[in-house]
Amino acid sequence: MLIWVFITFISGVILIPIIRKLAFLVHAVDTPRERHAHIKPTPTLGGLAIFISFSIGFFLAPIDRTGAFPVYLGAIIILITGLIDDVIELSPKLKLLGQILAAVCVTVWGQVTIEFINIPFFGTLDFGIFAIPISIIWVVAIINAINLIDGLDGLAGGVSIIALMTIAGMALLLRDAFVAPVAFLLVAATLSFLIFNFPPASIFMGDTGALFLGYMIAVLSLMGFKNVTFISLLVPLIILGVPLSDTFFAIVRRLKKKMPVSSADRSHIHHRLMALGFTQRQTVLLIYCMALLFSITGFIFSFSTTWGSLVLLLLLILLIEIIVEFIGLVGEDYRPILNILQKIHRKRP
């Protein structure tokens, strides 16, 4: 399998310069605007190179592709959605429609769904007719989480690699013959892109890449952790803790300010860290560390006892809350836990 991972990586390295030229030809270029961190026009469509190099490895490697066609077709749908958006900029509704179509393809046709979970102290919860809509929401949510975090050079690519490596590692432990090799091929394809995308980037993945990676991460996590215990179902949520937390608190922040949920702002986790004085590269590396911490926690979480997992989950939620308050992810005036800690500190003799 290593040879196919290497071939996928080399394919991506060869393809990126070609895709860069193509991006300029079709005017898929990101011009700096107020919310952007880059200062010069940069070609997008890097995600197309990720998709093609991954596809080369996927179809050449000795992988059991039985039943994989709906997954790949959904990937093509999401790729086309991203491509069109990078070239002519789709409306949010049309972009969401493309995401839903891809999710429907893999859940309805491919039957990749969460059908039930076993809840501690309660028993089995069968989703029944809600299995498909819940799974569609899951796929769309992960797609948008990866897309929203794609705000700095190397950020979405690096976070995706960490998540995919964790999913691949856990799939190996579960002896999953499809999820593990596919995840490793995606890591190789994304790593080849990251060479050109790490600050300062010469190409962006664009929505083409962010939507595709989000889709594949969502699908692989569904395939690798479906029909399991409630505790195990939380593992992919923990692994994707950085983009999901950023998305969740972005929604909270916008609702608090009575803004449309789909509106853009400069208060995402990377914006807030840079506002605290970190450079772009330092911010990216710091978020990598956060993503790695979440991934390690996900591993530990999956092997813990029920009570141990619950305690670990509570500690993780507390840590997230403290980080959110410290960097002002919801708002600079939102500091309930930090204010309590400050009062306790003042009362100490």
C-alpha cells in the first residue's frame, strides 16, 4: 500500500504547477479583500489537484471498491460544486444544494448512514426513518466546518491531514479494509498540496478542495464509526474538534449579534489568534497543535471506560470553553469561566 501512497503524493506534486496555470486561464484567482490574510492575487483550484491525485491512487491501489461508486459519485458532485464556486462564485443556497445532493448520493444510494447507537445506562436508540436525514446533516455539517476553517495558508489542509491520519489509524485498529487505505491516500494527496500551500502559499485549495476534503472526512468517519456506541460516536466529533468548535461558536456569535448565520466575519479562531499578536505561520502551527490534541484525545476516548470517557469529555468541554473565552471567539465580553477564576484568584490571601 505504501507504493500507492507514494504514487499519489508524487502525482499531486506534479499536478499542482499545472493546476496553477489552469486556474489563471479560467480566472479562478482569489483577489485580496478585507477579510483575507493574503496580499496578492493567488490561484485557487488546488483542490482539483488533490482530487485527481487521490483518484489516481484510489483506482490503482488494490482496494476493495465494492459499493464505493456512490461515495465517489458524491465526491464528483461536491467537486463540481466547488469548481463552479471557485470560477463564478455560487450563491450560498446553490452551494448548499450541491452539498445536499452529494450527501443524499452517499447516504440514500450508498446507504452510508448512522442507523442506531447504544447509549450508556439507556440502551439502543434506533434512528429508523431519521437515519438518512441525520446522516445527511452530519455530512453537510462536516463539509461546512472544513470550508469555514479554510481562512489561512495551510490551515484547512493541515487540519484535514491530522483528522484523516487519526481516522486511518483507528480504522487500522478496527481492521477496516476500505476506510484506512482511502484515508491514507487522501493524506498523501493533501500533503502534496500542502507543500505549495503552507505560508506563504502559491496556490489555494479553494472551495474545490475544502468541500471535497470535508465530504470525504464526513463519509469516512460515518463508514468507520457507524452503528456503534454513543461514546464511540463522539470520537469523530472530538477528532474534528477544531473546525466543529469554530463553526459552532461562529453560529453562536452571529445569533448573539442578530446577524444571518451565513454571513461572514473576522472572528474565526484564526482571526482571533492573529488579533492577539500571533503571525500567520504561528497561528497555523498553533491550530495544528490544537487539532493534534483533539485527535490524541479521540484515541484515548475510544479506549476508555464509560465513566472515564464521560470525565474526559467534561474536561475537554471545559478546556474548549476556556480557550473560547480567552481568544474571544464568541465576543470579547464573553468570559463567564474566566471571570469566576479571576474572582477566586483575587480572594486568595
